Amino acid sequence: WDNHPGATNPFYWAGSGDFVLTSLQNVFDAKGYPQIAQNYNTDDLIHCRLRKNGIKQVVLLPPCVTVHQNHRRINRVRANSRWIVDEHNFPKICEDPFAPLPTDMALGDDWGYPDHHFQETVL
């Protein structure tokens, strides 16, 4: 398992941010998905943050499957934002995924409601 090349293989991007299986601690360490003023490319950035933290991406192959609901692909950008993540700046952002982004609102120490306790059930 430690020899899995998931830390050095090229990223697998096809709908990859829609479903991520990792520990809650990994999500907290990555400070979650970027809270930026758009919905396109945002989910893929979680992989950049996880890999930067040393987490390997492992693609589940058959017989494992994931199902993706077909939906419109549009980018809704909030009216007060003129800056977006796109195919031109994505590689640079992915190289340094914790650098502040112009519209990011959630990289502070209060990310994830650290002072709140939510019920969690572990199966």
C-alpha cells in the first residue's frame, strides 16, 4: 500500500472532486474545499490540497464503481467577483493550494466550526 504511486501519478480529474473518500481529519487538515465565489473547478482543488498534505490519490477501478448524476455544467460566479479559477490559472493554484485566493473566505483557523460539536456516527 505504501508503494502505491498515487502521490506521483498524474491527477485523475474526471468528476474527481464530486466524490472524495478520505478521513474527516484529512478534510480538516486540508481546510476543506476552497470557499471561493464560483462553483466550477472548486471541487477539483481538494485534490491539490490533499496531495500537498501528503495524501495519495487512489482511483477505485472495477469492480468498484461511482455513479455521477448528469447535470448542467455552468459556472455561476457571484456578481461581486471578477476573478475565477480557470484552465489558465488552475495549474499554478494547484501547485500552492493553500495560498490565499482573491475570493476565498475560509482559510482562517475557524474553518470547519472548531468550537462546535456535531453528532457523528461511525459505522
